[in-house]
Amino acid sequence: MTDISQAEDKAKIHEGKEADHHPYFRPKDAATLILVDRSGAIPKVLVGKRHDKVVFMPGKFVFPGGRVDKDDHRVPCAAPITAELEANLAKGSPKTPASRAKSLAIAAIREACEETGLCLGRKVEGKARLEGPWKPFADAGLLPDPSSLFLIARAITPPGRVKRFDTRFFTADASAITHRVEGVIHADAELVELVWVELGSKPLAELHPMTRNVLNELDTRLATGPLRHDAPVPFFHFYGGKMQRDVLGEGKGA
């Protein structure tokens, strides 16, 4: 996912998810990571600007994210996900087993590293045995560390779309970034620029409507102080002919 042609191929696949009137497709598990910098008076989130020549959302700001890979649950970690995060991920329907909870958290970290070059990991003794998309972690002597992640929301793409996703939106503080891979962001990459933008600023107004909903939830959570695992986690899903907002563990389908 580093040159324009690859970005366009990926964009064409994802472009179809907004189309209507298609047979039922089972949602695929996906994860998004929203990194937050709270060092200033107004929290900032990290967004990447897509190349203006890709087919899907050219020139728009996005958060790193994507589908869970089949091997994500096998990746060794520097620390396990917290019991509280695992419990939050287990809520809702369909249910999420512990191995899948780990996969979701690891997918968020992997996608962030692949798309932005920013790695959430921890130093380990000896050589980290990681390959493929995890090679930057191995080269830096790191293992991914999901212990700093918080679940902000869960959202399922409505039926009738070509591509459907059951997405978990995670957040982590910028201090969790322990390594930067150089050369991931450049003029011919899928993301040509990384920008820290204040919550409520103009670039965020052009995000996908569901992502804006999630950011509103994050803004509300941040206004109450440090992030906590026991805060309500919204669940956006299609029910009774319209999009519903429930709370995981409560309400219909949650």
C-alpha cells in the first residue's frame, strides 16, 4: 500500500461499500485506530491525507484502519490486552471470543503502522520474531503492545452494501507511539501527509458521517477526564429500518 496503483486498487474495492440494493453480505471484522494528543488545551487527533489521484475519497482525511487478518491472533505481544478491553470487545452481537478480541486490537496496531509508519510497541529482550507487515517491529526490537488501547465505539455497515464491516474504533494516547518507520508517507503513497488536527476543526467535518459520530463520542469521553474502560461504548447498527445507537451490553442487538 505504498504507491498510487496499489492505493487505487484498494480504493476500488472499498468504493462499493456505499452502494445500495445488493444481496446480504456478512460483515467483516475491521479495526480503526484514532491516536490522540492531549498535550494542548484542545485534544488533537492524527489523520492522514489521501492522495488526490486515488479513486476512493481523493484528498480526504482518514484514520488508519482495515480488515482483520487471519493471522492477527497469532502475533506475539509485549503485553496482553487489558481484561477491561477484552470485556468491552466481548459485548454486543454477534459475540466476540477472546482470540477475536486480540485480533481486533492487533489489527488496529498493524494498520496504523502500515499506513502511517507509527508503531505502538514495547522493547523486548532478543530479536522479535515477526515477519511480513510486522517486520518494522522486529527491526526495532519491538513487539506490538495493545495494553494502551481503549474501545470508543462499534459500528456495523448497514445491509445492502457491497462491502460490509463490523468495525471497532479504538483510541490510544500519542505517548503510546514508540517507533516511527521512515518513508511510509510520501508524495506517491496512499497517504501523502499526516496531520494532527484539533477536535472540531474543519478537516474533520469532511470525514465519513459514521466516523464523525465516533469522534463526537470520543470528544465527550475526553471532556470527562482520562479515558476509562468503564465508560459506555456506543454501538451503531441498522435495526428496524434505520440506524440505531445503542450501548454495548444494553438495548436491542447490543
